[in-house]
Amino acid sequence: MAAVALVGRTGDVLAGAGDARGLLTRAERDRAAALRSAADRDDFVAAHALVRLCAAELLGLPARSLTVVQSCGRCERPHGRPALAGFADVGLSLAHTRGWVAAAAAHGPVGIDIEADDGGDEPDPALVERACGPGERAELRDAPDPRRTFLRQWVRKESLVKVGAASLDEPGRTDVPVRGGSPARRCGWWLTDWWAPGAVACVAAREQVQPRTVSVGAHGPFR
């Protein structure tokens, strides 16, 4: 099966996943419990459950049979890039932000990121300077909605970081043209945008992947 990417509101994912916490490992549950905010805990649980549901769909296996592990490679703490125990060829990615979550699974590297769009102020000029190259900044100034366009640039670059095609320390060195539709080809990866009132996301993969929106209906948890 082709890569799977799912995006949705935290509440919809928790409602559709059933016992979402039951899908998580003890280490993940402990990490969630350590978060001070109930909303942050919900976002964490929803994202970690959703990535299992992506992997389950990709492999045709029950989500409860899959174990997600995380390791940064520099310490023994359970954080860093997620991986699927027993499936070295499967790439996983997850993200969460203020009431929204996203996840993806593929036979190979995959990266996904999501940012909430609260309709607030214009992006911080210092952040734009750090995240975007000169050409991108010029195009942003001419964009009809610079704030939302910058969010798209940000999630695109974060998704490239997660597949190892960009640096989080110097995102401005990776030029992603502002103009042009989705999906777009950059650095050998397909970037596919996802838009909704309240959030912007992007998935990076070797193949074109259209993220699907999680919705909860009467005929099943996810449609």
C-alpha cells in the first residue's frame, strides 16, 4: 500500500480511536502524564495513537499489535524520531499543535508537520528572517496572506527536516519557493500541503501522498 497520512482535530482523533491511551506504551503514557496541561496531554496521546493507525492501515495489521518506539540516539530518554518495532523499513512521523494532530507512515522515510492557524498577528520578522531565504522573503511580502503563507513554508520545511533533507538549525538554507501549487517537488521529495480552517500541514515523502482528514461518523471511527 502507498504511504498513509492522517490529519485532524485532537478531539476527533480521540473519539475515533476508541481507547487511544491503551494503544500507547508505558513510556509514552508516562510522558503524556508529565505534561502540565490537559490539552497538551490530549494532543500527545492523539498524535501517538494516530501514528499507529497510519501504520496499521499501511501494513494491514491491528493497531494494538504495533509498538512505536522513540530514541534520539544521544541519550536513553524515550524521545526523538519514532520507529515501528520489528519493521525497520517502515518510516513514521507525527506532529501535534494546540488542538490538532498529524501522523504518517510509509515504506521508507516520511515526514509530516502541522501548525495551528489562530488567525493572529503577522509572523515575527526575526522568525521569518531565520526560517526563509531572501527569495522566499520577497515572495512572502507579495503574498495575499503572508501569515498563512509563512505557516505553509514552515510546515514544509519541518517535514523536510524530518526526512533529513533540511536542517532545523538553519532552515533558511533550504529554499522552498512560495509560488506554485501542491504537491511540489523539492530536494528529491514530494511536498503535499493540507489546509483547513484552523491549521496548516504538509507531508514529505518519496511518493505523492494526499493527507486525509479524520472525521468521526456513524459508520465507523474514521471516514
